[in-house]
Amino acid sequence: MHRGPPARVRAWLLGVLPPGARGASMVADLDDEYAAMPEGFRRDLWYRWEALRLGWHYRLMGSGVQAGDDRHHMTMGRGEGTMRSLWRNLGHGVRRLRRDPALAAVGMGTIALGVGATVAIFTVVNAVLLEPLPYERPQELVALFEADLDRGVDRNVANAGNARAWEDQAPSLREVGGAVVAQSAVVESPGEPQEVMASSVTPNYFRLLGMEMALGSPMSDDAGGRAATEVILSHRFWNSAFGADPGVVGRTLSVNGSPHEIVGVLSPGYVAFGEESAFFRSVPLTRMGDQTNSGRYLWVVGRMTPGAEVARLQQELDVVGRNLQEAWPDLNAGWTVRAVPLQEDVVGDSATGLWVLLASVGILLLIACANVANLLLSRATERRQEMAVRTSMGASGRDLFRQLVAESLVLAGAGGVLGVALAHAGTTLLAEAMPGAFALPRVAEAGVDARVLVFAVSVTLLTGLLFGLVPALEARRTAPARVLNAEGRGPSRATGRLRGALVVAEVALSLTLLVGAGLLARSFTTLLSVENGIRPEPVLTARVNLSGGRYADGEARSRFFQELVDRIAQEPGVDAVGANTFLPMVGLGAATSFRDFDAPVPPREEWPTADIRNVEGDYFGAMGIDLVAGRTLRATDGSDAPQVVVVNQSLASRLWPGADPVGRRLAISWGPLEEPWEVVGVVEDVRIKGPDTEPRPSIYHSYRQAAYFPFMQLAIRASGDPAALAPTLRGIVGEMDAGIPLSQPRLMASVVRDAVARPRLTTFLLGLFATVSALLAVVGLYGVLSYAVARRVREIGLRMAIGADGGRVLSMVVRQGMTLVLVGLAVGVVLAVLTGRVLSSLLFGVQSVDPVTFLGATAILGAASLAACVLPGWRATRVTPAEALRDG
Amino acid sequence: MSPNAFLGEFEQMVLLAILKQGEHAFALEVRREIEESAHRKVSRGAFYTTLDRLERKGMVEWAEAEPTARRSGPLRRFTVTPEGVAALRTSRRALETLWNGLDLLAEEG
């Protein structure tokens, strides 16, 4: 079939070319050449390209045709292409800025600050929030959780049998896969043994997400069989541990003492739920009723059938969940199912903070624009003569307008380039200064992509228009005759009003930012002063993992940790030493349900949940957790002694309010329920998941009676510098067993600090932006007043000559400035109240309308503004009549 | 002599190509003639705008010719006006004057 040239581009070309036979014949020429070419995709591409080139040539350069061709002539202005005139104006702008380096430096610096901050934050927002997850059809992916709202659990990991039942019974769900995350593992290949984080995933997991293997193949499908000894390396671990060796597939990796075959290397990219993992083993998706199906440990990802909706899936899962509750009450009483779009879950609670930061840099940029606009306005007043001369020489209002806009664009462009460089340097610097502060999901992927580039360029152009338009419009309004007349050299009334309005806006916006930053700062200090229940200084912590053949049973592990703790205790400089399976403030840990052993048995869904911790040695003493009643755990609470536990205050007051908990007994659903645990002591509450979480009931076992986990975290309270103990610690562990790695030696103080890393970063950045904004606003105010004073030298001098004293003059100038400031502050307070509402979800222990913050921010900005007014005012009082007359 | 009589190199090539094509001086043929004899690609936009410019200077005229049945639009046949021919002559003379005495040098280069 014969097909004609691409119709749309052809129609466009006809519209762009000169009218009549002239243009039509050019198109027909092109059509003829097209018809002579072999058919196909390349011919169409060629036509489009040639048509665009020809069209743009005419559009930009102009045809230069005059006779009977008005339409065309109109778009070109004086027979010259728009593009050419733009270039000319831009060139002029560059020359003009070179002549005025002060203006160029201040303007570019201000814009660079605004654009830089905005682009930096946008880069992060883009990577974390906007960029879809790097998976195949990511909109089909959901995270599936179990929830028990009565017990305050809204996103819990799931039981594998339940997950399989969801897949079988919910029609909208095509497939589920899951991951068991944050397993620590000791690997020995290649080189020294080291402890790394690993995950186990169902064999279909990567296929389900749509992630490719960079090398080798995915795991075998039978998780129980062949796949049990296979591992997939993460791209990062492959790089760091194997130096990106392409021959790694087929080699052996010793994991916890047993050999595994490396079958594949994952392609780079964010791994939902397993991002921190060095490698992946397999875990089977058990069925309900299987012997091995117990407990909740699986992070579940589901892929919906094409076109299915999350709301519909949730309805289906509600039904499935009810069926599972009835069929398996022991496991499922009280538990429901919850589906969340995977993207939403991954981004989680970081979204609000990021949007707030982006909005605040947006405000910073607006203030920067206002400042530069102000600067240009003051220059514009000086340049009115230049403009008037140009006008009288024949330049039209439009010419002047174009010229000024081009100047602004040059300024903005230079500032923008500088700003992007600043953004890059700033984020790098910040990442180095605050490691761990960027613990945002997917932030590692942050970088300059097309969207960031488009954003940076549009922000820059917009900035240029924003601050350039005002002075340019002003210039058009000015009549040449008035200006050339010497009397008209002062600033026009309208310009003065405009500049006043800009100052009001700047003050209002920066007050908003200051209040926001103040609220976050107050919230942050509240967060830091929260009683965590521990005394983190001077405590050293480190992790020891016994995973592997030699310490297969609890007895052997327990003996190892007993000896380790004993030997450390004998070292000089150690005040107290103990160990716990999980560190407080890290967020990770084990939990299970429990009840009063001697009370009537409540229905299963009403059993409360407690965090379970297993301790060795003098853990409470080392971590600084105070004993409230009874005794702590002792060396005599061994495997052959009666089963005892220490509980925290939350648990005691929940089960036995007002009564003595010591001597009471608990049934704990971790081990046989018919064997009770006697409470021998009560310790104060510890905020296990960070300072902004409420304490929950906790149960502490002796590790000697419950070696549930093969690893422990040492806690060593030092009499001197705790960091100095790290080599000693490493030495002792090495002497006991050279195959056991000591990992993550850290000061407990830094663990606590990291728990508040994100609010710290948000507070720091918002504080920085607010300070810069306030400074810009104050400088802007100062500029406006100085200028006004300079313009009124003659008037002031005359006043002084006829007897006005310095005080009067000062107060006149200050009054002029402070009127603007007060209006700005009033508007700012209203804006800040609205902003506070947006911020409220980020605040901890502070009201969004916190009077202290509001008054403080207003006072600071007011005082700074006053200083900015007094300085020019004071200068005004130094004017002598002689000076005033000379200046005229 | 009017300033319009000075011709750029590309303008000369266009005029000469039109003259050479004679009855067949349609845009496509003229452009092909230039490309073949000068061994260089000619941008469509530059070519048409040059034709427009030469027309404005009064050196080129065009009239609609009878197009073939398959052609999608009008067909222009270009002719060089006497002014155009005069300008070509002027340019050639000027160049020849300049070239005089430089033949040896040119051959060595």
C-alpha cells in the first residue's frame, strides 16, 4: 500500500512556510523527494527531520520576503528572526552585566543560592518520591501486611501460609512472594570471616518484581530442595566482596559455616524490603497446615492482575482474612490483612518531610527572586535615562522590554549554572558531614536525570522571568520626556510602592520559614530530652554472631557468651558488661503475645504483645536501666534453674496495676505455654524503637534459659573512653574463636543519635533555609532603605538645615522601613499558622501554634529588620546641608 | 553600480545552476545541480531563503509550471533576470581581476 508523507508535520510545515505557491511548492518538492525514496520507517523519519529543519529555518531566521507577505513579516520584527534578536539581546545582557560586576555578583549569588537549594532538594524528592519503583509495571505491585489494630499493630510481617492463602483465594492477586529480611550471616568467602546482612526470599521474588540477573540465573524453583543451598549476590556485595568478578557464578560462598553455590548476581537497583542485603538465600512459601508453618516473619509483595485496583483487592482480602481467622483461630484470631501500594510503603513516612523541605526551598527561591527584582528595580531607576535615550532613538517599548528580560535571563542563567554546581557540592558535603542522615529509601539512586534537568532549567528560566518582569514592565511605563527632564530623575512613586510590596512579601515569607524551622527545632530538642530509659554514655556496643556449625545448640552459644562477658568484665576500664539480643533504639526485634498465667485465660486475640529480649551478664547495669522492684537476672538463672523473667513497668502496670508484680507468673507464646515464667524483677521502661515511640510491654529472659537467637549485642560501660575498648574486645573474641567476627563496634551514644537522624536532618536543613531567607529579606530591606535615603539626600539636608534634629530624621527613616516590616510580620504570622498545620505530623511534643516559637521568630526577624532600618537612618543624620546641595 | 550587485558565493552558485538547468530550472533540479557540481550538501532552508533573497534583489523570477499528475502541489520554474546575469558578470570580472597574476601560486597550492 502506498502511504503519503507524515500528515501532521506536513500540515505544520505548510503553516510555517510563506503562504501561497511559494510555500506550497517547497512542500511539494519535499513530497517528491519523499516519494522517490524506498518505503519504510526510515523514510518517514527522514521526512520529519527535513520538514522540521526547513520549518525552523524559516521560523527562526525569517525568509526576508517582503512582497505581499505580511503575516510572515509580523513575527520577525524589523526583518530579523526572533532567534537572532534574542541572541543579540542576550549578548547585550552579558556585556551589560560585565560592566556592572557588583550587580552581577550579588544577583548571581542570590539566584545561585535559591536555585541550588531548590535543585538539591528536588533531586532527592525525585529519587525518593517521584521516580516509580524500578520494576516491571510497578503500579501492579502491593505490599501485603497482617494487622491487629486492637493491639496497635497496623503493618506486621505475615505468616507464610496466610500469604499463600491470599494468593489462592483473592482473585485480584496474581502472585505473591516474600522476603525474610535483616538476617545476619557470617560469610567466609573470600577472605576473612565477616558478618553481613542477608535476606531469604521466595524463589519467585525477583521474577515477581521484574528484576533481572546481571549474571547467572535466578534460584531454582524448589525452595526446600536445590534452592536451599543456592545464593544470589546483591550487585553491591558482588562489587565490594568479589571486585565485580565476572566468573563468580558457580563458586562457593560459605554462609554460617555451610557451603552455598553462587548461582546469580542481581542487577543493580533498589530491592524492596531487601535493600541492605549482601546476598539472598531461599525461603519456601509454606502452606497452612504444614508442620513448619508458624509465626509471622515474611515481608510479602503481591502482583495484582492487570487492571486490578488496590481498593478491590482490599475488599477481597477482608473476606479471605475472615475465613482464615475462622479456619485457624490459634494463629489468626484478631488478625486482618492489609494491602498497600508498594511505592507508598517503600516511601513511607519520609514523604511529608521531603515535601516540606521542597516547599521551604521554594519559598527561599521566591525570596531570592524578590531580592534580585529589588536590586534590578534600583538599577532600573538609575538606568531610566539610558532607557529614555534608547526610546527617543527609536526603540519601541517592546524592544526595551525584550532587552531587560534578556538581561534577567542572562543573570538567571549564570546564577542557575552556579546554583546547580552549588547543589552538587552542597549535597556531597552534607552527605559527608552527616553520614546516616540520608537514610531515606532509594536515596542512593538520587542523581541528575532528565526530570531533574528539566526542573533545573525551568526553575532558572522562571526565576529570570519572575525577577526580570517587574523591572521590565516598569521600564515600559516610563515616558521619555519626563525622564530626560532633570526633575524626573528620582524614583517614580509606582516603583517605590512596588519595592515596598516586595519587602513586605519577603518579610512575610521568611517569618513563615523561621516559624516552621523554630517548630521543628523545638520538637527536635523535645525529642532529645525524652527519657529513653537508658544512659547511653559512656557505653560501647558491638555485635557477635555465632551462626554456624560449631555453636548449633543454645547450650554452646550460651557458654560462649558467658565466657566472653566474664573475660571482658575482668579488663581494666570496664565498669559493667552485659549483652542483649537486640539493641534499644534500633527498631529491630522480636515480639510475641503473653498473658497472666494464673488469671482466667482470655480469648487468643486479647492477649497483649511484648517485646522479647534475652540478656546475659550485667546488661541492665551496663546499659543504665534502673531496677524498680525485685532483682535482675543472675548467673544462677541457668538452664536447670526455675524459669524466671524480668519485665518492664509498662507490662507490670498493664497486668497488675497497683499490685506487686514480683512473684507473679506469665505464659509466653514462645515455647510451651504450660510452663510458666516467674517474674523476679521489674525494670524501668526503655523506648525500644526510638524516642518518638511509646514504650511497650517488654520481657527479658536470661540468655541461659532462652538462647533464641545465635547473636548478641555487647554493652560495655567504661570508666574511661569507651572507644578505646574496641581493640581489646576484638582481641578477646579472636582469642576465643578466630572464626567469629566482631561487627559494628559503635558507641551507644551514636546509636541513639542515629535514631533521630531524620528529624535532625529536616530540622537542620529547614533551619538553614530559614536563616538564609531571613538574611536575604533583611538585606533586601536594607537595600531599599539605603536607596531611599540616598535619593532623598537633598530633602534630608534641607530639613536639617532648617533645624530638624538627627533624632527626627532617624525616626522618619526607621518609621518608613518598620511600617513595611510590621505589615510583613502580620501577613507572615497568618501564613505561619497555616504552615504549622502542614507541619503538625512532623512535630513531637510541640503544638503547631506554639506561642514561644511564634513570638521568638517574630522578635528575631523584627530586631534584625530594625537594625537594617537604623543603619541607613543613622547615615541620613550625617548628611550635611553642603553635601545635600552638591548632590543636587 | 548598486550594492545589490555584489553576490555571495552561494548566491552565484544558485544563479549559475538556474541558468544551467534552463527549461528545467525547478527547485529540486537546481539544488541537485549545485550538490553535484560543488560536491557539497545544500541545506533546504538555506537554499530556499537564498532564492527568496535573490528574488527580493530582483535577480531571480519564478512562474508556476504545469506540475506532473503525481505532484502534491504547485511547481515553480525559476529564471535569472537580466539584472541577475549582469551581477554574475560583475562578480566574475571582479574575481578574475583579483586572480590575475596568482595562477602560479594557486597551482602550487
